[in-house]
Amino acid sequence: MVKGEFRPLQQRGRRSLQPAGKPFEYWAAIPDQAKNQTRVGRYNLRDFSFQTVLAVPLLTFDSFSMWVDETEARLLVVYEGQLLQLPLY
């Protein structure tokens, strides 16, 4: 049996997950409707681990509604037709 976090792989989008700069690492978002928040972090495809970098309260979105600009340390999210910019760290 394989263990780990698989929710980023179950999301549907028109593009691949955004690479996070290291082999097998990608930026991903895990929405939590019950807590009304989204965790954004690095997802490792080798061991299916997820390392939270930022928890965004009051917004739920998936990996394909966001883009991480590591150079500027910001998160860009399309939410209800609006482009939001949040500090990544």
C-alpha cells in the first residue's frame, strides 16, 4: 500500500502542476471547505509528501487557480474572477 498525500493529483486542470525548483517538487494547493481555508505548499511526487508554506484563510481554491512567483515571494490567485496577490512567506 502506498501512503501519502494524493489530493493535488486528484485535481483537474488545463496545465501541469507548477515546478517548485527542486526535482520532483511542485507547487500545490489543498483546499479545505470545512475550515474555509487553503494550504499552499510544495508537493513531492517522489514520496507524495506536502510541506505547507502558507495557509490562506477564508479562501478555497485549487492548484490550477494559482501561480507562485518565487522571485517576488508572492502568490497569485484567481478567485471569483478577481486576481489576488498575497505574500508567500
